[in-house]
Amino acid sequence: APFSYGVYVDGQKLFSRQTQNQSENFTLTLPYGLHALEVKANDDFNAPELDYANDSKTIEVYTAPTQADLRVESVILPQPAPTTPPNSSGGNFSSNLTVISATRINATIVTGLKINVSNYGGNSTYATLFVTRGSQQIYSKYLFMAAGQKKQIPAFINFTSGRNDLQVRVENQGDFNYTDNSLNATVYKCTKPGFVLVVNDSDVEFNEGGESGALFFQELREQGYCTSSWDEAVDGQVTAENLSKYNFVVWSAGNYNGQVLGEEDFDALSNYSGPVLLEGADIGFDHQNDSTLAWFNASYAGDLDLNGSLSTLTLLNHQVFAGIPSLSANGSRGRYPDSLQPILPSSQGIAQWQNGDYAIIASTPQKKMLYFAFAIESVENAQSQSQLLANAFNWLYGRGSFPPLAPELLAPPDGFITSASSVLLEYNSSEYYTRNASFYVYGAEGNGTPALLYYGRNTQFNWTGLQEGQHSWFAVAAEGSQNSSPSETRTFTVDLTPPDVFSFGVNSTGEYSDAMFYSNASDANGLSGFVFAWDNATGEMQNGSWVPLGGTQNAFAYSAKTLPASNTTVQWAFYFNDSAGNWNSTGVRQFVVTENGPWWNSSFAYARLLNVTNNNDSLELDANYTANVTLDTQNLIAAGKMRADCSDLAVFDKIAAKEIDRAVAGCYSGETQVLFKLQRAITPSGSSADYALEYGNTQNAPFNNNEAVYWLYDDFNDNSINESKWVCDYGTCTEAGGVVTVGGISDNRLIALQRATLQGGLNHAKLLQA
């Protein structure tokens, strides 16, 4: 019975129709993007049903633009090697490598990325994938993206110590939408020796302005420390055993009060032998009547009330304040800090409140300790806050206890190839400011001995006057008399020689022929790609697409073109680029297009030009179809123009300038059939004048291979079933004297073709036993 159905797109009804068919076809024009397509049967509920709940189905439909539309879908950050101390447990031990600011990024990172790129458009494109850190490009890759294709590209990157702000983007010409071609991420790499633990003393009752543990954790990662965190409100009580796994501990109480640094906390800290940074606005207030502060070489002097005002500290001469002109605490972010006095001679006050008591105590009797009597988040200037923490970490754990870290080489990348005679070397150290690092830069040409190129504080050196060949370089960081171990050694190649281009030409100059232009090229350092250009006899050279060669040393390049009419001049050239950026070419070559000669073989006395027409106005007549021409051979033989057995009757392909196979049926007849296979397709309602009939050559040996005339041919004359063509479905099949016999019972006597039809189906023949 008739029923209605409705079509909805993204919840909006487009139309409703009546039908009684089991299936319906309809065409929709949708805007670009992802859509919800819903079809509801019986949407007017006029047809009675037992269950209306299953009358609807929704699918997602994506409509693509005609041009390419590239997207950086996601960046997968491989899981790093463990960065936690051995045998440690509890806490967030890998968070020092977590991506904290990223779009659709779902893991962590050490040395590499896996970048997922998709082409949502309806056209293929060449593109370049870039990864940049700030303004510096640190990775690029040339790639081809077919329509609808998805790729995952591995990118191995040398990240700098500490924070790396990355942008991953893909660039191509004519993209449909450039707004989704990039992603941003912030990642961290720890390189400094040892491990640091930040304890957030958050398991207390009161908080007068916020906690600071996350701020310490962030700054340590920024400085390249391998850092873990422990939040006592989440991870439970930290123990001495936990702390013993770490080389350096930051204990942050922030603005918490109400027995912060409790008995179990103090038991853990007092049994820890490494350097400690203690921070908290109310540690002194909570422990003014016990011996806790004495362990930190401090005594409680009072509780200040900043009441929302700024309090500027007096900074004494100490390394912790290097590069900090002034330091102020903001009372709106920590109203009640403690004031302290040092216990001499084990400690010294290094920063004073306006009342003369101390805000920071530094201890160096048996181990280094720093005690901040305020919440670090109350420091007013963000730059001063960051510098204070960097200096504090260095004084406690970095400065002087070991040589500087080896510098990191930034550019050029290892294996870089250039055609320039100068290369800018870029390097840096995560301790550039905190340890006042200088650099020794060494370089060598070829296999020579490294020589000092530069010494100083600059993080760049322009190496000039380079000769062709390979060069190597490395750097050493220095602070005073202490030198780091050498950095990695990188090499680059100066290539001033363009690629060698040789053995080039074109394999045909005949009019309308399919000509192949070709050239060979080689380069010791690799070929990046080539471009073919020609003018198609117009006088204006047109560049083809860039064809990448992927760094291969030897390449055969070619380009297929259909030549224009005869007596025109064609200009062409190949342009090759090597990995260094040097170009070379075949030079612009030219030739005059020649005639293909007469449209028949001159050894035949007679010829007739054929016109093969496709009478179908919608379907193409495919190549390999068999064409059938009717010819009056009886009169031709009687007139002496053709041999009596029609053996000199031939079909000539004037495009290929050769005879092709034909079959002759009914020689010496007014309606002799001449059959041959089309060599090229004919468009709907189109015609072809590519063929001619020839005769009148008594010496001709006919081209009469029936396999090359028919789509399928078998004369069953070899007494053996050809199993490449036939499958005997039931019983047995035998062949003799041009007859195939199929065994079996009743109608189950079948033989099937072992090949597909031209339309992609499977032909079957049903043969009954004679």
C-alpha cells in the first residue's frame, strides 16, 4: 500500500513523498561539511503499523569541496622513556612531560611526533608539512595527498630543554579552507641531571588565597628539570622513603594554614638529606611554639597583614636575586605572610620585609635550604617571579654542583645540504641565563681536525668562506673554569655543483602521436625533483607539476604528451633540482612535428578509409570492442583487385601506422564481414577515422590472430579444455573436433567463463550434451 517518507538534513525537513516501492532514489545538494541525513518512513503516520519506533534511520554524510581541503587532524606524542626515579611509587611521576596547552593532542613527548593529516577535499594536492618552534622551522616534509586520503607522518625532532611551543601546519596551493591547516602545542623536555619532587601540602583545613604547587611544577619544567608532583590531598601522605628517591625537593604550602607541615610531613622532611625549598605563608604561624622552624634554621618573628597592598622587599647581595631589580609581594594574593629571623651562623636572611624582619632565609650548614615565608604566587611581577624561581633552583641544586649542561644544537639540522658558501650555526643552553653560560664552537672541513670557530655569549655564529664538501661542528658550554661535555656533532654539506643532466630526447615526432619526452639526471647528494615544461607549439612555455624524486642519486624522468599537427615547432625542457637547491636543465630543445605518412600501407594497391561511429549518445564505445565492416569482396575479386581467398585483405591503424589483426567471414560474397578490435575508445555519438581497409597485395601475409580480434575466442580444436578461459561447474567437460561436451545430470550441465566481462560482471554459458 502507498505510504509517505520524509527526508531530513541536520534536523530540518527537506521534503516528503508518497511511494509504494521498497526503495527510492533521490538527489540532494548539500553545503560542504558533515551532515546528519535522516529518512523517516510513514512520517505522516497514515499507514497503520504495529511498531512505529523503527521507522527512522540516520546516517552521517560528508560533502567534500571540488578542490583539496587539508587538515592537521591530530598530533600523537609518543610515550617517553621513564623519567621517574627507580623504585618510586605514588604521585604523578610522568607529568613533567605532559602537554599542557594543545588542541586535540592526547599523549606525551620526548623525541618525536606522529602527525595525522587528512584531505577532506575532492582533489589531490602536493603539500608541505611544517613544524615550527616559535619563529624557527624545525621540521618539514613534502607529501602528496590524494582526494579523501589520510596519512600519519612520523616527525623526529630535536626538542630543546624545557618548554617547546610548537605549531604543526600543512601548506598547499588552493586549499578550500586554510583555517584548519594547523595545530598548536606546548611540550616539555627534561634534560637536567637527577629528579625533582614538588610536594603540594594541601591536606589541611584552611586556605587564605590559593596554592602554589602547580606554579613550582610549571617553572621547573620550563627550566628543563625532570619533575614529579605529589598532592597530599589526592596522593596521600608523602613519606621519607618517597622523598629519598629524589635529588631535590620543593615543599609548597602556599597560603594554606591550620597545621601545615604536620608531624608526619616534618618526619619525612627531617629525614631527607637533599636540598629543600620550603614555601608557605603560615608555616611559621602554625609552628611558632614548636621546634619545627629550628630545623630550617629560622625562628618566627610575627604574622604580617599586607591587607591588599604591595610590600617591596629589600634584597641583600645573594645569587638568588641575580637579574632581579626589585621584588614585591601583593597582599591581595597572600594577606598574612610570616616574618622570620635567621638562626646564625647556620643561615642568613637574604630578603627583608619593610619592618626589618626577613621574608627569605638561606641555609648552607650541611645542605642547602631556602625558606620563602610567603606564597610564591603573591610575587607581583611574573618575570621577577620566574627569575626568582630559576635562580633558587640553580642555587639549591644547579649552580656549582656539576659542570654546565651540554648545549643543544638548533640549526642547521644534521645532514643539511646547502648551495651557499656560508651557514648560520645556532645553539643554546637551558642554563644560558641562570649560569651565565658562554660557548665554544668548533668546526672541521671534511675529515680535518676540529678548530675553534668562536667563543662568547652569542647563540649564533655565521661560518663563512665554506668550500664544497662535508663539514662538521659541535659546541661546548662554559661557566668560569667549568666546561660541559661536548654537544652532539652535526654535519652539513656544501654542494655548489648542479645536477648532471644527460641522455635526453623524445621518442616520436609524428603528428598527433603520443610522444614520450625523457631525460636522465644524477647528483651525488641526491635529487629533490624535476619540472617538465613545453609549449605545445604555441611559443609559450608552460610548466608542469613538480615531481619529487626523494633524494635519489640517479633518476630517469619522463613526460607523455600528445603532439600537435605537423609542420609546427615544439619547444621543451626538463629542469632538475638537487637536495642543495642547485638547478640544471636540458636547455630548451625544439623539433618540427612531422607527418605520419599516408593513411594506408603503400605496399597495398587499394585502400578505403573507414568511419566507425558510436550510435549511443550516453555510453562510450570502449577500446577492445570488436567492430564489424561489411564489404563486397565478390566484385573486387572478379575485378582482379583482391586475391580469391581474401588473404590480402587487411585493416590498417593509421594512428599507430601499422596493420592490426582481423577476421574475415564469408569471402567471395556481396556481404563479406571484416572484424577487428578497436584500438581506442570512441566517445558517445562520436566517430573515428583511424582505420582503413587495404587489399591488392599478393605478397601479404594476413594478420589473423582471432585472440586479438574478439573479446573471447575458442575454436575447441585442440582437444583440451582451456582452463584459463573455462570452468566446468558440474560433471566433466571434454573437447574434440571443434565440439565441447559437458557431462552431468539434467540441467546441471554447465560451463562458465573464467574471466570478467568488459562491464565487470561474469559471463556464463549453459551447454547441453549433444
